[in-house]
Amino acid sequence: FAKNSNIKKNEKNIEKNEKNIKDAEKRIEVAKKEGEKALEDMTKFLSKETGKKISKQSARKAYKDYFGK
């Protein structure tokens, strides 16, 4: 009986961890979409401010250079 209760306990822990992983994956996807939208907005803003076409790549590089990340 002890083995069965341990197995059930482990199964519940696995289910809980799987749910946590799915929740985390959803939050990551939302964050990626928000980050992409922010990059797009920043690129448009910089293009408008400078009057020159700014690519997403150069905006990323400028951000990394400025913030050191």
C-alpha cells in the first residue's frame, strides 16, 4: 500500500508540474508577442523621429549597445 500511495503522490506531482510547465509556456509566448510588438513600435518610432528607415535588427543592436544587454 505504501508503494501505491507513493505512486499516486508522484503522479499528482507530475500532473501539477505539467500544468505549471504549460502555464509557463503560455506566459513565455505572450511575453514574446509583447516583446515583438514593442520592438515593432520602437522601430516605427525611431524611423519617424530620424526620418530614416530603421530595421528591427539595427533597433535591437542600438538597444543592446545603449543598455549593455
